[in-house]
Amino acid sequence: MAFLELTDLEKTFGANRVVKAFSLAIEKGEFVSLLGPSGCGKTTVLRMVAGFEAPTSGTIRIDGHDVGDQRANQRNIGMMFQAYALFPNMTVADNVAFGLRVKGVSRSERDARVAEMLQLIGLPDLGARFPFQLSGGQQQRVALARALAPRPRVLLLDEPLSALDAKVRVSLRNEIREIQRELGITTIFVTHDQEEAMSISDRIVVMNGGIAEQAGAPFEIYNKPSTRFVAGFVGTLNMLEARVVAPEAGRVTVAGQALDLAQAIPAAEGASVTLALRPEAISLGRAEGREVVLPATIDEVHFLGSVIRIRARVEGSVVALDTFNRPDQPPPPVGSAAEISFAAVDAILLPA
């Protein structure tokens, strides 16, 4: 039995179904990200787990117990918000101790726990400061310490890094993951940032329109998307139109070039299907192991230092690919004829 089980969760606001038949089982100590565009229902799921919203239907179980009738303060869940939500009139130490004080923990135990938490987040000497005296990254560390101080069973993170600049975000997300692993706490992380979710999650749940489109490890979500939405939302994707030649054999043609996919095609002979390719699966020019070679025209060239980003046109479709910068080999000029190549095994057949 999973440690945290969400079964057929539904949430309706008036006539609007925000979350639809959402089910998810999370193991103890697992780090799971809910990833999706704004309005897809991911924060609503988080708020139902926290107890801030009551499900219209469905059940939430923690460690085998149904918590549907429990209020937020009875569930022993830590919450870290997008806005830091620190008390401006309290010191850092008092902010971290707030949940412990509400629980009636003794002063000596509170002080010891606060010291432990400040050490954990790397701010052992800042307990006497007020939030306005801290940087944004430091404030988020304090918010994390406050959420962890009461030793919650589950930690919920609602886009906690979105207000920080890019460099601090990368540093802090890695720190959050290290602390989560050290404590072994079951965690749900809500984000719309694909790189964030891919880099720190054990599993990702991609949400769209209130439903879970796909759940899996980052490698699986990226390389084996099960729906057209997941394929397009996670990472950069190139689309190529193909014509079915032999459905059972998985044979199609793209720009007059035949290729065999590693699967049967659920479409009739002569039907049009869409193949997807990640940029890293495409080479400029002919490359070893990439047997499909297509003529192309260079549309755009962007020099990014170590990488050159190229957009090429193939029979009306535009594909993006990256090549490493080589001082002895200048990038192709815009408008020039070229070839692209890829391995047939890397082509993803998108569902209709």
C-alpha cells in the first residue's frame, strides 16, 4: 500500500470541473512533481491534500488512513507557498518555531528544533534577523524550515521558486531536493517549469484540463510520451508529417524517404500520421547511425556560444536542432540547402 493515496479526486467550483477523476499513489519518501500549464488543476490537487479545499468526491489516504474528515491542522502536513508567507513582525527563529508553538511543544524542545532547522538550511546565525533583512532565497529557506520543523508526514511545495531569479532557483531547488532526501519525507512539488520538474523528481505527473495525462519517471515522460499533449508540453518537439505505407510493418514515408518504425501503426495505408523528434535526435548533415536523411533549407541560425541553434524547413515542416560550436566550421548561412538525419528508432509516433 502506498503512503499517500489519492483516489478519483474531483473538485467542482459551480459548473466548472477543475479536477477530474484524479488518482495517484505515492510511496513513502518519494518526490513527485505535478507539472502542467496554469489552470490545469495542479494547485487545487495540492490544496485538497493539505485540507484547504474539500474534494467534491474521491478519497485521500495518508499511511492507510482516510483524512477526508480532518481539518488542515490535523493532517500533520507541511506546506511551502509560492509567496513566502513569513510573518514580518517575527524573527527568523520565531517564524520557524511558529508551528511548534501552535502544537504546544515545550520551549527547550522548540529551541533545539529551530537550531536544527536553521543548520539544515544553512542559516545557523540568522535566527535573530527579520524577514525584510533576508534575500529572497534566504526567505524561501526559512519558509522551508518552518514547514519542516513540526516533522510533517507529507511536504507540499506550491511553486515555491517562481519568484526567484534563475540562478537562485537552480541552487535552491537542488538544496530542497538534498534536504528532502536527507529527511526521507514524502513530497509533492507543483510547478509549470519543465526543467525544474525533470531535474529533481522521482516521478512527474503531467496535468492538463484537470486530468492526469501521464505519470512516470522523467526519462519516461520525456522519451515515451503517451499523449500528444505530453509530447508537446514537455521539452521541445519537432513534428513531421508522414504517410503510412505498410501499417503492420510500421513503414511510413517522410519527404519521400521510407523509414520503419519500431511498432505497428494503428492507421490505414495511405493515411497521414505525425512523427515527433526531439532536437537532440536530429543531426545537421549525415551522421553515423542516423539512417534517415532528408533534404532541408536553413531558416534560422542563432549563435549561443557553445551551441548553435538551427531551424530548418523540411517540406513545409520546421525542425529545430542544436549543434556544438566548432571554430573551424562556421554555421550554414540562412537560405542555404542542407540535409538533416535521424535514426528511425528515435521517431515517436504521436497518437491521433
